Amino acid sequence: MSQPAFLNHPPRSHDGMRWIRDPIHDYVPFGDHVWGVVDTKHFQRLRSIKQLGTSYYVWSGASHNRFEHSLGVAHLARQMALHLQQAQPELGITDRDVRCVELAGLCHDLGHGPWSHVWDSMFIPRALKGKGWQHEHASEMMFDDMIREYKLDFPAADVLFIKALIAGDETRCRTPAEKPFLFEIVANKRNGIDVDKFDYIARDGRAIGEQQNLSLTRLISSARVIENQICYDIKDANQIYEVCYQRFSLHKRIYNHKTAKAIEHMLVDAIMAAEPYMKIAEQIEDPKMYLRLTDDIMPFIERTENPELEEARRIFERVRNRDLYRCVDYKVFDWDDEPSLNSVITAESIVAEAKRLFPDVPPSPRMIEAPHDDKLYPEDVAELTADHVIVTLSKMHYGMKAQNPLDSIKFYSKTHPNECANAQKGDLSTLMPKIFGEVMLRVYTKEMRFFGLVQAGYRSIYERWFAENKKAESEGPGTEQNSRAATEEPIERPRTPVKRQLSKVSSFKSMVSDSGGAVLEHNSFTRVPVHFGRHMSPTRLGKSPDATFALPAAAAAAAAEASDPPLLFSPSRTAVPSSPADASDLQRLFQAPTPPSTRAGPSNVEGGSGKKRGRENSKGKETGKRGGSKSPPKKQRNV
């Protein structure tokens, strides 16, 4: 099979084109109109913005940037326009059309801010509430400023056309002469199948070490304009579906990775802490200032010594030390559940529920009795606020929200190349999914000591949400017991998860009763005791000063002077006597663990994970790991 005409050009410089070597598209030619844009500070700025933002902190190969992605999109946009021009001369595609489509692909990401989508989807909505600003707005601003500053010879009609192509909105052109199908090449609003998606799926997949099963050359060669829209050969329907699936898969596994999302929230918190002093958000309207807004804002703040930026530097240092916000719990929900989840499961409601479950008492050497004899520190309950909790709802889909994207794409066949139609079920596969969108809910804590407490509050709120929103699904025969358990009885939280069969069939059946009603089910893989976070591995506790949990000085003094046996307080505030303990026992209980670097010997603090720590045998005697003789407790060193 011979290659398309637009791929027959060998790399040479005397044809008026300059060539580059791209890791995805091999040799790529560009004309002077492209290099006039590339060789500007507006475009070179994209070298300093990671394509995948914080995913680079998880995937070590994801170091590529918006600069190379934009070159790749420009190349594919030109290839698509050239293919349509040569395969269908009756469309009347001019060289000017090809040039404008190529420049639209080149400049479509000029407006991305630091860490790519973190900027316009997380920081700007917090810093400028109600602004409704997107990076596409900045792309147009930067494009206009670049033309003015460098006096680029682009006619006014072409400039307007290029900006409309970037937006994928033909109504923005003043003349109806522009061909409507050209607006589906760079930013396809009809079905989401465009060259921007072609490039980032191939490029991002390669960056994380995965070979994508996509042939971009075949997809471009398959494109054909029928009824003023871009259609594809029915033989390539599975390839089109693969594009949609890969988009979902990348969002699910890479872009919304729990650690990458945690770092996103940390970076936004740091920039928000610096915002009152640096006025960063105000710079989005000034192209001269916007030139400086790149990923380099993080090392810039780290180099400062201004006291006003101390909090921002502290958060950045936590990122460097990998002392990250921790994912407390997560669960996947139906697409239609998002509005009710967004209004019910919030940081404020989780904190309020945690305090209701475990009543607040003043910091003291006393402890709160929690279910299954897990012990809570009263100062944790008292100090927990909504600022310590983050709730994220991430929508993930195949490109057209909850709809099947193939329903918006038309196909043709070899025998009827000028007729198009939607593919039917029997034309594709009987194994196509029925659902094309879902919502991932995650709950994070900014301080590890609140881990179990936040999870308990979230799970109680989730049970309430389930009772209110899934009641109709649970009212069938045989589900009354499940409904009553969801509204009245607390969910048992054993210390160790029960083993589950990892089967798609059994997992699905576990969420649905025999009668088809929904059954309340928590994520059993993330279940922890309510005190989890205080009793961590010492290797985690030693990562930062914030991770050591010593009793406040006043409470420690009270513990040292205590002469009466301590009391344990239940959630109902009913006092019950505990086993006798003297002040030294209480002080040892609340003692901050000794960091690994200053410990003498391999022994660990009581309750830790050292290899030689003592343990009680079945008769209640403290024994060593290898023998039954009683060993005196070792003296704890102070830090």
C-alpha cells in the first residue's frame, strides 16, 4: 500500500521547509509562517510548562512539555488539511486554509498556565471566584500580543479565523465563507475526535512507557468530508473507539492519579498562600506579566526569603520531601450522582460528622474510647477543621460526557463513499459498554494524624447520602434489611480487611441485591481504624516535623502530675474507669517517637514496628521475639 501524498516528502532543507525530528511523528516539516511563531518568547514559554503537570511527580518519564505537544498538533492539523485538500478537490480547500489550520494547531495551547490544567481548573476558580476564565482565553490574548510585538504579517481575517479554529466555533467568523468542517480538525465540538487528542494520547502514552495501539496515519487517511462534517471509514470504527477508550484510560490512571491530585492541591494551596503578597491571579489579563507564569513559579518562591511567603515555601518543601496530602478514601459513583454528591459530601460536612461521632473534649492526658477499642487523641477531634480536608469529584468519560462518542460520529463505506450514517450496534461490536462516564470521589487529609478520623466522618456521611439517594433502588423485596442497616446500624470496621475475590462479576454482584436494588457498600480496601495516622510506621513519622505527634506541653505536664487513674470517654461522654496507670506510663504513651536517625539500636517505640520490640503473649507476659523470658522495658530517649 502506497503512502499518502503528504508523506512522500523526504527531509531536505532546499524546498523552503525546516525539518525537526519528533519522537512521535518522526521527521516533521514546517514552513516560515510556523517558524515565525515558534521563534518568539510567547511560544518558547511553553518549554517551561509540563504537558502532564504534576503527573511528572509520579511518572518519571512524563517530562514532556506543551512546546513539543503544540508542534505535534500543528503537524497533524496540516496533515489532515492536506489530505482532505488532495483527496477531495471539490471541497475547495485553499493553501490559506491549510496554513490557518496549521497555525491554529500550533497556537491552541499558548495560554496554558503553570502545571497546565491545574492553573485554569483549580487555581483560578479559587483565586477569582466566578471569573469563568479558561486557558483558551489566554491563548487568544497571547496570540494577539505576539502578532503586535513581532509585527507578524497575518491578515486580520486570518487572525480571526485562526482564533475561531482554536475555539472550534465557526460562529465567531464574520464571513460564512469559512468551511465548517475545518473547525473539526483542531477542536472538534461535535464529537471530540480531533488532532489535539490524536497527539496527546500518543505522546502521553509514550511518556509513561506504554505503546498505544493507534495508527494516526491510518486515521488521517480515513477522514472524509460528507455533509460538511468529517467522517471515517467504517473499517476504522474500532480505531476511533480505541481513541475514545484511551482518553478515558489516561484520565483514570494517569491524569487523575491519587498522588498527582494530592500534589495538585498542595501546589494550589501554596500559590493561594502567596497570592495576597504576589497578586498572581491578577496577571492573567496582562500578556507581559503572563509570559512569566510558568512552572518556574515554584523554584522562584522557594528562593525567596520574604516572611510573607513562608507558608508557601513550607508547602513546597513538603512536596520536595514527599510529605504529601494523603488519600483517606475513594469510591466510584454513577455519572448522575455527581450533583447530589457535590452538595452532600463536603469538607465541612465530613468534619461536622466526625465531631458528632466523637464528641470534642479539651486537650488532656485522657483519651476518647472509639469503636473496637481504637483510641482517639482528644486534641485531634478539637483541632480538626474543614481546612484539613479536601473532597474531589473527578468526572471521567470517553469524550462526550455520559454519551457514547460513536453516536456523534458518522461513517462511510468503500461502496458508498459519499453517504454517511451512524454505526449501529451490529456494525461495531456487541461488547461495547453501556455506560461511558463515571465520577471518582476522593477524600484527602492534609495532616496524617486526622486520617482515621476523617475517614470515619466521610463514611458516616456517605451512609446518610446512600439512604437519601439510593432508597428507591433498595426498596425491592429482600432489601429491607440492607436499607435499615444503611440508616440505623453502624458499619462494622474490622482492623484487617476481609479477603475478597477480585472478579468483575463478583464485585458487581456485591453492589446489587438479588432483587436488583442497590446495597450499601464501603471501599473495603481502604478501611482503617479510627486512630490510624497516630500509630504510623516510624519511617513515615520521620519524614517531616509535621508528622510527629507529641502531646502539647500543657497536657504533658498534666499527665506528669496526674495522681488519679485516667478515664476513657465514650462518644456519649459516659465516663468508665480504665486500668490503673501512673504518670510515667501516660507520659510514655504520649511521647513523640524518636526519629530513626537518632535511635540507639533497632528497638522501636511501644506500638511501633521494630524487629525487637516487646509483645505480650497469651498469658499477658511481656516477652522478646525469640524467647519467653521477661524483658525490662528500655528507656525511651527524648528528641
